[in-house]
Amino acid sequence: MTLVLDSILRSAGIDPADAQVIRHAYVKEGIGLQGIHADSSDDEILAYTGQQSAKPRIFPVVPQRTWVVFVPEGGDRARLWSVVENRGEISNDGTHRTFDLVVSEQMADLRNRLVIGWRSPRTWRLNGPTAAGYPVMEIADAQPVPFPGFDRLVLDHAQLQAVMREHRYAAWRTALASVVGVYLLTDTRDGRQYVGKADGTENIRQRWSAYAVNGHGGNVELRGMDPTSFRFSLLRVFDPATPMREIDAAESHFKRALDTRKHGLNRN
């Protein structure tokens, strides 16, 4: 059974009936405006996508809220650039219309990876239900992301979930599994901080995996809080063979230095 775009859209929470699918062409100029090319930046592609014809036969008067945007991949294929949210028309001079578009996180893990067959090379825009029947030709492996180093690692909760799940972060998981230590969690809404540790019984990867799953990692202090505002970083890492008393001492030091018992989220 052939995998089609419909399954991909629905798994990302996109109803094809509420979406339109666009495959840009690489042109020097489009609808009287500057076009895009294979080396165009994301900002240039977004701006180009937001400029559309005012002619109803070319572009719908009331376009869908979700636009799934592809770029060319040969004559009969299209590679996903991004999903964007249409927040409405902001200008119309009778010839060109400009839309306020914002890049969505929907299908973000498939950007530049998903390739579909494009049955009508001369057609650049399709309603979602039509495009939903187009075949998925390829889902390429994600390009690996280099590990930045323990002292440069700062992740929000969504990024932490990606690190623990996605293939491109395999090197990060290996690095985090190789150390124990003391970490810092900051609630960016009010600046309160929590100092925690991963000692000899679990490594940093194991400890942070719990946060990725439930947001609180089993810590009573953090239960009931919204993890989307959490930021994670490492204060000090140790070899797993380090005696637990040294890690405990480091944890106590940072709790005292950052005053997280009185003015933060630590209860002890």
C-alpha cells in the first residue's frame, strides 16, 4: 500500500480540508515580484510565499489558514520547505496581496526531508484534499546536529524533547549518557531556578529523559507547572565513576550559590 500525504498531514494534526499545498518554482521573478532560487534563505522563501496574486482565478479570495509549502525536487517531485500559518491579508493593491505568514512547528521534523510526487508539474497550488492523495516518495534521514559541548548546552522543553527523540540528535544522547552531574532548570516566566543532579544511579540523559516525558521529572516542586517555559542547562559534569558524595557536595554548593532554596524551586 502506497503511503500518501494524507497520512502525514493527519499525523501532524492537519486536516487536509483546512489546508492548501503549494509547490514553488525557482524563478527570477514571480507575479511581478522578486522570485526565489535554490539558495534562497528561509526568510526570502517566507516573504515570497506571502506575496500572492489578487486575481481570484490564480489565488483563492479566502485562502486556508494552513499552507504546506514545498520547493521543487525535479520535474515531478516536491520537497517540504515548511508549514506556515496564514494570519490574514495585510495589504491588497489590486494586483498583489500580502499575507501575514508565520512558520508553524507542525511537520517541523520533516522539513527538507519529506519528498512527495507532484503529479501536475505545471500546477503550483492545490487544495489540501487533492494534494492529500499524492504519494510520499522519500523521507530522508535527518542531518546530524553537532553536539555543542556541555558548557554551551541550553535547551527549552521542546528542544529537550527533540534531543531525546530525533535521530539527528543521536550524538547528543550519547554525550549526555556519558556523564553524571549537576544541572539547572530555569522557569523563564519568573526566573525561579531549580538545581538538580544525576548521580551514580542515572546519567544526565536518563534524568533529562524523564523531564522530556512528563515535564517534572518526578520532582514534587515542579509538579503542576507548565514545562513549556522551562530551560535546561548543565552546571557541572562528572565521570560516572565519581563518588556520589562529590556530586552531592556540588549540588549543595550550587543550591547555596544560586539561593534556590529561599528564592527558587528547591525545597531542600
